[in-house]
Amino acid sequence: MSRQTAERVATDLRRTERVYSVLARVYDGFFDWALGPGRRRAVSRLPIAPGDRVLEIGVGTGLSLPEYPPDCDITGIDISEAMLEQATARAESMDRSDISLREMDARELRFRDSTFDHVVAPYVISVVPEPERVMEQIRRVCKPGGTVVVVNHFESSNAILRFFERALTPLSQWIGFRLDVRQEVVTRTPGLEIVDVETVNLFGLWHLLVLRRTGPAAVEKGRR
């Protein structure tokens, strides 16, 4: 990575942290009405079995936490300390001992290879400065045969909408996300194969992608 690129990435990362530190105060009330359906749908598409380990990238204020079934271990990460404080309060109110929340950069996941049975990334890919790198990390920590679910707004295939998305992206970045991320950033990740795609949320402007981690057959539950 060139020095100029590294500086740009660092600047984007600092801006993201600042934006979400501010949004933490109003995120639930302002965003959940529009984005909540996709978040809940994402969790429902995970074939979670008792004892499974699930990683949520960009757990935010923990809005997804009540959606997970019992008898599974949930790890949520986020780069915003302010968001995680609210997620921690929500987890404590649920009285579950199987939820772990950690401050972490999604570009550098501090987990061993093949740690999780499933990974869900709601509204993250258009926020992070290096989405391809994040997808590579998601693939790495997911077990072969495991499920990855990504929810995101992607650049439109309609030429007119695409023009406006690209034009507005410099402005949208100042409130924490890009409008011009292409779906191929997710679907062309080596080691992940696309299983299903559906539209979610208001006017179907967001897409939910279900992917499977390819590789040797998943290890039997009793041998993990």
C-alpha cells in the first residue's frame, strides 16, 4: 500500500469513528425504522444450530442481539466505542452469558482462521475504507461450509441512479457511508460462493446476500 493510500485509509477510518460516535446517541430511533427489517432478515437467514458460534461485524448498538436464538455464542465487533457502550447495555438487559462484544477494526479481525460457523455483516461494506479487505477477513474467520450474510446498499445497475449515487458519495461519506460500492466487492470474494440474493428495506434499495464459505466439508459438531 502506498503512503498516499495509507493516509487516505487512515483518514476515512478516523472519520467513520467520529461519525458513529455522534450517531450512537440517535442511531436506534433514526435508523432502525428504515434498516431494521434487513437486519432482522439477515439473522433469520443464518442456519444457526445449538452451539454454533456467530460473528456480527459492525454490531453497532446491538439492535440485532435480541434476534439471535438461544444456545448459540454471539461475538459482536465494532470500531465505535460509543456504539459498543449501548450494545453492552442492551446485552446486559438480555441476561445472556453467551454474548461477547469487542472493539475491533473489521479489516484486521483478531480471530483464528475458521473460528465461526456463521458471519453476518449488516450495513458495513459501504462504511469501511477497504471493503475487499474486510470480505477477505470474513472469509478467513468463517469455517468451511459456514454461512455469510451481507446486507448493504450497492451501486445501482440503472445508469441514471448510478450517476447520482456516484455524485452524492463525497457528501454521503461525511455521514458515514458510500453510495457507490459495487456488489462485486462481495460476490467476487475468493472462497465465498453466492447462494441467494434478495432485496430488503424501504423500496428494496438494499440487498441481502447469502454466501457459503467454500473448502473442505465442515467439521462435525461433536468434533469441534
